[in-house]
Amino acid sequence: MSDHCVIVTGGASGIGAATARLISAAGGYVGILDLNAEAGAAVAESCGKRAIALRADAGDENDVKAAHVILQSHLPPVTGLVNCAGAPERPRPIEDCPVDEWTRIIDSHLRTTYIACRVFGSAMATRGFGAIVNLASVLSFRPGPVLGYGPAKAAIVNLTESLAVYWARHGVRVNAVAPGWTDTPFLRPPERGHQRDLTPILRATPMGRLMRPEEIAEVINFLLSPAARIVTGTTIPCDGGVIAASGWAPYGGPPAAAEPVTAS
Ligand SMILES: NC(=O)c1ccc[n+]([C@@H]2O[C@H](COP(=O)([O-])OP(=O)(O)OC[C@H]3O[C@@H](n4cnc5c(N)ncnc54)[C@H](O)[C@@H]3O)[C@@H](O)[C@H]2O)c1
């Protein structure tokens, strides 16, 4: 895949960084767009000569368009887009979440995804070839106490389906992944002092562990690849069984590792 060229928003950290490294390790070109220029440059450096990083706010269409112009002069035409940019939200009741703050979180995920699809997806559709992977979440399907994040992630599933149909005959596939709790800085944001009691998360995850960013990147890479040529408009949970286990709550949650498996 020597001319495979993938733009990764939010590629300076976590799932985006793991995706950038996986794509470049397979010989693809990578364009990283992130607010964090320094971390983006470090990831690009770790990817080798086929990656470049630009500081860009994925929520600002002018920023993204300007980045596209710069990338066009350094990389082959874009064949893939992965939308990882977005900020975490602190769980809280509606009374403690002012409208402006709620809008900021929605924009951080939904607006960024929309803008990158509009800029890079439209360019791919014009050339008749490409694939997009958006970042949804288990909270797209099972709401929690994050009132901006969950609705934004639910909307990303809907946007993914709409764009998949819209571009189906223009050679651009659009899919999403819905990670469970994944071991990145997102899970332990600075306002929590980079700390978090993971016990409730591990209890809610049948596999009993966090996902690793490299594992999410593998699924993203599959969706970008020719192996997924007939897959479009779908969201793949990568969650260690979290969504499947939600009906187990009234029965005490999913079985713990200590519980023996016995046949009667
Ligand atoms: N980590 C998890 O448990 C988890 C679970 C489900 C979904 N997700 C989703 O996966 C995606 C990546 O998450 P992660 O865990 O890798 O997070 P992360 O915090 O490690 O990385 C996110 C990156 O996005 C960048 N970013 C934020 N806003 C931006 C903007 N407006 N423009 C450009 N860059 C911006 C940040 O600087 C950071 O480098 C997010 O959309 C997140 O909602 C994460």
C-alpha cells in the first residue's frame, strides 16, 4: 500500500498515535493533525519519513482546509481519514453542565468529525476512492453521565451511516469503531490529576481489562484496508464485551475472573 495516505486527526496521542504508527509501519503515508504540535511532531518522528504532523484545530474548518493544502504538497493524495480528535468530559448532572460547556464538548467530537469528513471525505469522493473511520464509543449505544460526550458519540454513528450512503457510489466507505475504555491519557485527564479508580470500569468489562490503543488501531486499519471493501456504514464495537454485558447489571454484572466455569 505504498500510496496509502491517511490523515489522522488527534494523531498526537492515544488511539490516533497508535493508528499513525501502524499505518506507517505498513508502508503508508500519514498526516497528523492535532492541537498539540509538539506531541504530534514526536509521533510523526516515530513513524519515519512518511509522516508529517501539523498543528490544527479540527473544529476550525479554515485550519483544516489550510492543513489540507500544506499536506497536498508533501504527501500523495489522501486515501484515508481517521477522526480521533476530541476531549474527555467530566461526568456530572445536567444542573452542573452549562450550555456553553455542553456545546464545547459536542463540538469537540461531532463538529471536528464533520469538518474533517467535509474537507478530506469530499476530496476523496471527487477522486472516487477512499475510506473514513470515525471514533464512536460504547457510550454511543449505552448512555452514561457524560451529557455532551454520549450524545456526540451517538450522533457520530448516525453521521457515519449518512455519509456512507451518500458516498457509496463515489468509492468512499465510511465506518466507525466504538472502543470500550482504552488505556490512553483520555481515560485519566489532567482535571482528575491523571488518576482514576479503574475498578468500576474493569467490573463492567467482561474481559476484565482495558483495551489497548494498538488493539483499536488494528480494527481501524482493517476498516481502512481493501479487506473491508464491502464494509460501509457500520460501527464496530471494540469493547471487550461491554455493550453485550449491559443487560447483566441487574444480575450482579458480568462474571468475574474468580468465578469458575462449570458444566452441569
Ligand atoms: N480512551 C478511551 O477510553 C476511548 C473510548 C471510546 C472512544 N474514544 C475516542 O477515541 C478518540 C481518541 O481518544 P484517545 O483515547 O486516543 O484520546 P487522547 O486524549 O489520547 O488523544 C486525543 C487527541 O486529540 C487531540 N485533540 C483534541 N481536540 C482536538 C481538536 N479540536 N483538534 C485537533 N486535535 C484535537 C488531543 O490533543 C489529543 O492528542 C476520541 O474521539 C475518544 O472520544 C476513546
